[in-house]
Amino acid sequence: MRDATTATLRRWPRAAVFRSIRGRLLFSILLVAIPIYAGALYMSYQATQSRLEDRAERDADELAARLAAGMDAVIRPIEGGIRTVAAQLEEIDPPRSQYPARIRGILAAWPDVYGSTIAVETGGSGASTQPVAPYLFRRADAIAYSDLALDSYAYRELPWYRRAADSRQPVWSLPYFDAGGGETWMVTYSVPFFRKVPDDGRVLAGVVTADLDLRWLRKTAGSVPLGPAGMGWLASPQAAQTLVTPIGATADRINNFDTALDTEAIRHAGEQMLARKVTLTLLPPDVSAQPAYLAVRNLQTLDWRLMLLLPQAELLADAHALLRRQLWLGAAGLAVLIAAISLVAAAISRPVHALADAVGTASEDNLAFRLPDWQRRDELGVLTDALRRMRDSLQKHIRLRAESLAAEARLEYELQIAASIQQSMLPKNQSAAVPAAVQVAAALLPAKQVGGDLYDYFDSGEHLLFAIADVSDKGIPAALCMARLSALLKMLAVTDPSPDRLLRELNVRFEQDNDACMFVTLGCGLLNVRTGKVLYASAGHEPPLLRARDGTVRQMDVENGPAIGIESVALYPLVETYLAPGDTLVVFTDGVTEAAAQDGSQFGTDRLAALLSDSGDGAPDALVRRIVAAIAANGFRASDDLTVLAISLSPSTVTAHQTELGTNWHMELEISPAGVAQAQLWLRAILAARDVTPDQISEVELIAEELLTNVVRALQTRGGAGGLSLDCAVTPAELVLTVRDDGPQFDPLAHKSPELDSPIDDRDVGGLGIVIVRRLADRCRYARVDGRNVMEIRLHRTRN
Amino acid sequence: MPLKIVVEPSDPSTIALVGRLDSTTAPELDAVLDRVLGSSGKARLAFDLSQLEYISSAGVRCIVRARKAIEPRGGKVAVLNPQPPVRKVLDIVKAIPHGSIFKDVAELDDYLDAMQKKVRDGE
């Protein structure tokens, strides 16, 4: 049943009535109830109708019988009376002269009798041979006398006499029209009377009669109550003319009958019924167009037929009225049923609806929905309680979550502050913090808010101390460890900035309180700003990359000591290299080289080196920006803290530029021994950074000193004004020094060399410098160009 | 790189030069030589150059001046154990005769003893 309903409901999903429990309950119950109800009603109708029909038929039958009995009851006394007289005559055998008195007695006793006679039997064993038949009858208000024996009224041959005499039984005559007498239709009751004879026989003595005016019969019949429906007649048995007398209100009712009635056909049908001994039948349509019943009875007295015609509709009117009442009751009952179901459904669904309303508003934003506060123990109560518990529990969870989110937000906030503290621990990129001849740029990108990377640099006299460190972790623990390291580094660098000793001491101090067993890789360098010399020591850190002015990148040759914090005592070898002006030193943490792309490949040292090489110039800030951008742009994501520090030496008076052959450094020199000394330092830095052999470096220094010292001396005699520059070009094959000064023309090569072989007393002390220069150089040339002395020295590069 | 001038108290005629002898540092040596040579004539003066890394013409001039001050009076200026770069420069300018270059003081003294003996024997 439920499936059928559900299937039905699926076809009508939009009908609003089916959205509620009430509607569906109503629909499904009515879907069952109405057919059952209608079926029951129909069956009841059918049963009731047939029963009522039976009853009606029976009633009709009984009515006919009753009516017949009623008629008989009226007629029978008359019969009785006449038979009494006959019996008296038989008993008493009064003299014939008393006959009129007796007859008068009859008339007096029964006012309905019109006339009566006592006719004597003359033949046979009759007492008298003389016919005697006094006849008394009513005329106007008096009794009239007629003697039937007079004239040739052979009364003995008349039917009224003959029939009774022959049958020796009382007998009613057929109706006849009494022409000479009452001038009306009559029936006569003839009762034979007898006389006893000695041999115990009885012989006919005569016949007593009573004439009944049929008008009386008509009147009697007309007054018989017919009942509320139907029409009836009395009909005489078949004769030359059948007299039919309507009963009761039949005469009026015939007029009201729908169709014309053929009374003769009806009478005929009645006779047939009597012949078949059927008392009630439904008339066929050819007899009565309107369906009607015919009930027929035979009167016991008169041998007349009593016929009752009852239209079926009237007969069944009661039944139909009853049925209609039933139908109305049924409909009313159904309406009550619907109302009751509706109420019940509403009663069920209202709380469900209320619950649905209350909870239906629940959403992500509104969890404080109101629940009905009934105290039910049915399923709705269980549901409501469960919902209540759930809602309260949800609210509690949301509150707890909000608290935890607030705590997280606070933590996030503190981490942001920690990050900014950590940022502020890094050296600010102010030009005052570094020596003038040094350019520094750096970037530190922690993987989380705070990280375990560190870089530092600070001005230490004419040195720049720089350091880069990577704690073996990231996040808060690493940041704390790094803060400690940073403080130690700054403190120790003040007393002894030499990287090897610095790392050794740092390791000792750090390892002492290193309960968390963190280790740190650290690279530390000291750059002498004047000489370009870099002292470097490393504790397990990736070696720095050195970018030459011409773009070639090489890795510094570093021998690593152990990471800080592992060994309680460790030694860190010191490495020495030179940074030529225009060169850049880059230190970084493995967050750079190990930055992973989506395909799993790492950024790598080679890619970093290539990037440094491709950069237009070696300016540190450009390099750092390019490195950071390259990591981000290529989809590399740093899973570790990422730090890079780039340092370049760029004294203001030295410029380096590329030529087709190599790099050329142009130095503007101070016209003083200090300027010469500085030139020597730069030369050493340039040549050492380019892997010129130490001996050749010394030779170049010597050449430079000799040439420059002479020039300085010459210029200083003029007051020290003027310009002096030294160019040093380094190619793979040779070194070229070019000294330019704007003093007065002077070609040192043109002067006569001193005699070196003279005895000591005669030895000339001067001019030795040029001798040295000439001997050490592979080529010397002098030219005077644009008002300047230009001295060019070439040396072939020696290989080790 | 500065110059360190070490005069052995036990052997005042040996001056050890450490570092660089160039136009910047030569005046220091000049000052010391003035002091050393200003006193009574020295018979010998030895420059211990084993720890001298660098010499320029200014430094050579110091040595030559020292020779000019001592050798005409019969003294000797010797150079001990010069490093190859320094030796090269000395050779270029012929600052000091090969015979005056010794490995160490002992060798110099042996030589001087031998010379004296020769002189004594030759007389």
C-alpha cells in the first residue's frame, strides 16, 4: 500500500498537498476508505433495495388479502343472515303466510338488502304444489310487495332459483340488471332450504334470496381504504359483461397515473394469475408501461376478484427514500471521517511541523534555534530531546572552537611580532654600517613566520665581518637557537674577529648549553676593505661562490670544519682569498640550492652559478633580487629558510670594466706614497683573485712601486697637484700595467741607465727602479698622449 | 705590510729584516742604519734577509748606501739568505756581489775568518 502511495506521490511531486505529512496521510487513507465506503454503500443499497422490494411485494399481497377479507367481512353477515332465515324455515317450517313477515324481518335487519323473497319449491317432494314467492323490496322509504308467483313468472326456472336448487348450496348470482325491479345492477344471494322427510332425508323446500344493489357494493368498495399507494378494483367473474368496481380512491388515482391504463388487460392478467394461483406479479410492459405490481385475490363470499395495482415506483418509494437517507448518512459519515482524519493528521503533523519550523531555520549562522518545550514521550519527544542535546553540544563546540581560534590568532600575532623582531635583528642596509668601499645586499626569507637562518655583517675597523648561518630546523625552535647564536657571534667578534678562532670559540660556547642538540652550519668571513683579502672559515657550510668581474663564477676552495654544536672542541681551517674590485662574493644557505620545483628537481648550485654569471654586473643588490625572483618565478618553493648575502668590493676610485680580452681595472691614485701603497694593495687583490702566481704578483707590485714612486716624486715637486692613474688589465695571456700622469713630459726609458758594475764608491744610487722595471717586464713602452705621460708595461703570465 | 728591523743584541752587526722593504719602509731602515753606522766603523754588516719578502729600489738604495759607508773602509756588507724574489731584484741591479751573499751568519764568519787568515798569511 505504501509503495503504491509512494509511487503515486512520485508522479506528483509538485502538488503542495503532498509535501506535508497531513496531506499524505489524508490522501492515502481516503484512497482506501472511499472505495471501501462506496462499495459497502452500494452493496447495502442493493441488499436493502431487494429486501424492501420483497417487503413491498409482501405488503401489497397482504393488502390485497386484507382488502378481500374486508369485503368479505362486510358481505358475510348478510350471507349469514339469509342462511339463518333458511335454517329457520327448515327448522320451523312456518306457514307460508308468515313468509312476508320473515322477509320483512330480513329487510329490517339488513338495510343493505334491497329485496328478498322466499320461493317455495313446487315440484318434487315439495310440500306445496302451488308456487309461492312473496317478494318484498324497498321503494322510496317504504317496503313494497311483489308476488313472484303471480303471472307466469316461472321463478323456478330463473337462475336465482335454479342455481341454488340445483347445487343445494347457497350461491351468489352473477350481476344482472334488474330492469323491471330496481332498475339497477344487482346480485342475488340464494340459499336453498330443506324439509326433513321421515327417512332422514332432506328434500328441497324452497330458496330464500336476498338482492343486493350493486350501488351498495360500489359504495362499500369505494370506502375501503386502499392504502397510500396503488389502485384496486373488484371485478365480477367472467360473464357477458364484467362489472368492475373501483376500490377506495382508485377513481382519483387513475387520473394521476402516468400512462393510460387498460383495465381490461389488467383484469385479464388477473384472471390468468388466479388460474395459475399466483397472487402477485409484476405486470409486463405491454400491460402497464409503468412498472407495476398486480395483486389478485378472490373474495370468499362473492366469488368476485379483488385486484390491486401498485406502481413499482410508489411501492419502492419508501425503499428509495430509505436508501437516499442512507446515502446522505454515508456522505455525512464520510465527511466526518475526512474531518476526523484531517484532525488526527493535523494533530500528528502539527508538532512535526512545529519542530520542522523550529529546526528548519538552523543554519551555519543560526544555531540558537528554539525548540518546542513540550514534554512528550513519543518519537517526537525523543527527536526533540536529541535535537536539543545536539544543538547545545554544537553551540558548546562552536564556542570552544572560537576560543581556540582566538588562541590561534593570538599565537599568529605573536609569531608576527617574533618575525619582525627577527627581521630587526638582521643588519639594516644602511650605508653607514658598512665600509664605504663595500656594497652589501642580502635577503632572508623564512619558511615559516620565524626561521633558523641568519646572516650578519658589520664594520670592524677597516674590515667587514660577515657571517651566514643555518640552524638544523626551522620555526620557533630554530629562531630561538639563532638568536642565541647571533648574540654570541657579535660578542666574540668584538674581541677576535679572525674567522677560524671566532668559529672555534663560538663552537665551544654554543655547545655548552646546547641541550636541544641543534647544530648550526656557519660560514664566517673577514674582508679587508683596503687589501681585498678575504679570510674565511666554515663550519659545515656550503662554500661561497665568487663572481669575477667578467662573469666567471667559481666556488671558493674551502675546507670545512664540523658544524657548530656537534663537537665540544673543533678546529676550523682558515682559507685566504682575494676579492678584486668589481668581484662579488655570494654566501647562501641550502634553502636556496635545495628549493624544490614541482617536478622534484632542485634549484641547485649550478643553476645559482649560472644565474650569477648571467647577471649584467656583479652589483650585490641586483644579484640578490635576481636570485630571489628566479626561485619564486620558476615555481621553486623553499621548504627551508632561504638566505643569500652578496658582498662586492667597489672602492670609489677603482672601476673595472670588461674588454674583449679580459678585465681592466682603472685606479685613480692619490699622489703620495700612501696612494702608491694602496695601488699595490689593489694590484695584489686583483692579481691574487685572478690566480696570478705569487712571484708574479710580487713582480707586478715591484714594477708598480718603481714606476709610481718616480711619478709621485715628480708630481710632488710641482705641489702634488694633477692626476695619476694606474690601469691593470688581466687577460689569460698577459698582464698589462698602464701608468698615466699629467705631469710634464718625462720618458723614464729615455734616460741613461746607471752603471751597475761600477765600484761601490762610484755607484749611483738612483735610476735603479727603471732598471728593475725593464728587467722584469716583457715590454715597456712610453708615449705622450693628450698631455699625459703614458707608460705601458706588459708581462706574460707565468703558470705555476 | 710593514717592516720589522731586528738588531740582535748579541750580534749588533747583523740586522734582520722581516717583511717588506719598499719606499714606505726604507726610511725606517735608513734611520736604523744611521744609528748603527754612525758609531765606530763597522767591520762587517750583515743583512739577514731570510724573512724579507719584498725589496724595491728604495730598499736596494739602503743596502748600497750601507756598502758605500762600510766597504771603502775595508768593511764588508753581506746579505744572508735572501728569498728568491729578493735575490732576483738584487741580481738585477747588481746591488751586491755574489760573494757577499751567504747562507747564514756562520758561513759569513767562516768566510771572514778565512779572509783574515789569508790576509795574515799573505802579509
